[in-house]
Amino acid sequence: MSGTTKLRAGFTAVILIGLMIWASGCSASKSAGVPDRGLEPEAPRTDESFDPVMLQDEDIEFPATKSQPQTEERLPLPQESGAASPATPENRTIEGFRVQLFATQEIEKATQEAKEAEYRFAGDGVAVYIEFDSPMYKVRIGDCATRDAAEQLRELSRQRGYSTSWIVKTKVNSNPALTSPSDTGSGDH
């Protein structure tokens, strides 16, 4: 045998051995999608044979205590007490109108503008709100049940320096708690 023949025979033998290893590796691998149930731990079994009725324990009895006769005190209802009904009706959320003064994406600017509006409308009894409608913070005033009332409030806002104010339809308070001119920290925001 010549040198090249020996080299070819050795090269062929190495390739055949590599192919056999590769083929045996492919045949020994698990098939995908079929779980091997033999390797999973078995779930612990729960003993459900316990029945508390079968314990036959004694029932617990509490000793009787001497108690005072109880008189049931009942608070009078407002109709029964004879008190006058409150002067202000209950506050509810209703469909109505507000006047929008300002809109921004920055809460600091909206807060500053709301404080300015509270100052400008302090003597008029107008509630000031900051409403968030992503991504905008909107400074709005008033709780108008009718469009006519909103028109009057918009005119007032224009007189107070808000020339671009406009009316928006939104949920409003039927009986808003207005702040007095001395109260600058309104909780309506």
C-alpha cells in the first residue's frame, strides 16, 4: 500500500467512526413533545380519610353568666327627631358643564394655574378643579347644570383674563362645596 492509500483508508475510518457516533447520538435523544413520565416526582397523596365527626369528643359548654336585662337603644331617624332637614341638598355627580381655562402635560404648571384661578375667582364662589385626562392636566372651573350657566361663567372667565376659555361637557357636582376667599388650599383638586 502506498502512502496516499493509507492516508485515504485512515481518513475514511475517521469519517465512518464520526458518522456512527453522530447516528447513535441522534437515535438516543428524546423526541420533542413527549414528556418522560419516569423522571417527574410523584405528587404526594393526600389522606382524606379523616372525619372530625368520628372523634367523639365532648362538646364544649360555656357557663351561663348573669347578665343585666338589655334594653335596645335605637337612634332616632332624622324624620322622627323633628329636626329640620339640612339647608343644603346632598351632593351628587351629574352631567353638566365646566369652563376650561388651561391645559398642560406638566402637573406643576397646572397647579400654578389653578392657584391663580382660585385667586382671580375668589370673590365669585367658583370652584376650581384640576382634571387629569392622559396625558393632559386640565384646569377647569364651575359646576354648571345648564349650558346657559356655563355661557355666563365663560363670559366671566374672559373678563378675568382667560380669553381662550371654552365650555366642556363633563360630570359636575350638583352641590359643590365652595371654598371661602380666605381658604386657599382647596381639596377639590
